[in-house]
Amino acid sequence: MDRGPRTPTLLEQFGQIDIYLFDQILRGRIVPTMRVLDAGCGSGRNLVYFLREGYDVFGVDSDPQAVAGVRRLAASLAPGLPEDNFRAEAVEAISFPNDFADVVLSSAVLHFARDDDHFLAMLHGAWRVVKLGGLLFCRLASSIGMEHQMQRIAGRRFLLPDGSERYLVDELLLGELTKELGGRLVDPLKTTVVQNQRCMTTWILQKSP
């Protein structure tokens, strides 16, 4: 018996999307008329849904192999998108113009900063391409909730209990940066503590007109 087209599984439809990014989609803050740019796209795990649903999708990553992989992903899910939408370049040196995207994603990227200057360069690089009224979605490591369990290496570089080294933000710094950028918190900061190993904070800003 012909059962008609097979319904895609959730994994096929959404890929390995960040659950907090998925939340923004469910709440109607990211819709198909928007242009989405993933600043540090990696293998494209957060782009599967946007590619499948016909969003105008762009991405940058400093790893040329990752970009090649995202181009292949886009070719299979959204063959109408130009290859040049996906570029091998650092977040702090994005070649797309100012006020370019309705939504800029920065998921597990900023905590790889080498120092304060590098962190700010990446942050400003991503913020520059957000349109007025647009969103910057950030997920990054923090010390929030585990302030006394991080071992400082230098500046804001810390050794985490899980053995990794990360540039860590805290609530005070994110508040100061929100004001300096002229942004507005769309949601309160939300931090997940992963079994006393690390903390990941969701920081979502709207660029005020």
C-alpha cells in the first residue's frame, strides 16, 4: 500500500541543533523570511533546519575543511544557494557587509578566544553584521554557577574541571558588553551547569534601532 512521502525524522529535519536555538524558533523569533548567518558555523550542525526550510543562509568558519563540508550540506538541502554564501574566514574578519543578517549565530565559538582582544574582535565582528532590530544568538562557556571551581591560567583563560581550556565570561561582563554594544537582552541569561564540569550560557541580544 502506498503510504505517500515519508515524514522526515526530527533528526533529519533539525540536525544536531542547539536546544536553545531551537527554542528561539519555537517562540517565533526566527522565521523563514529572515537571513541567517552562522559566525563560526563548523560542520553546519545548527544550519540543517534553516537550509531545509528555505532560509537565506550564510556561514563563515576559519577551517576551510569545515566550510567545504557546509557547502556540501547546503548543496544537498538547498541547492539554490550560492557556494559563496559560505566562506573560509575568521569571525573577527567577516567579509559580509554591515547590517547584513537578521540573525547571527555564535554557538560555542567565543570561548575559544585567546585573550580579551581576540574575544572582543570576534564579538564585534559578529555584532557588526547584525541588522538593526536583528538578533545575535550566543552560546558560550562561562563561570556562572561554578565560580570557585575554575582554575585561572591568565586573564579570562581558565582550566575547567573537564580538562579543557576556555575563555570564560561572567554575568557582570555580559551585562557590561550588552550596554557597550547598545543591545537589549531578549531573554534573561540562561546557564546550564554540566555536572560540575563546565557551564554554558545563552546570551541573546537584539540590536536596537
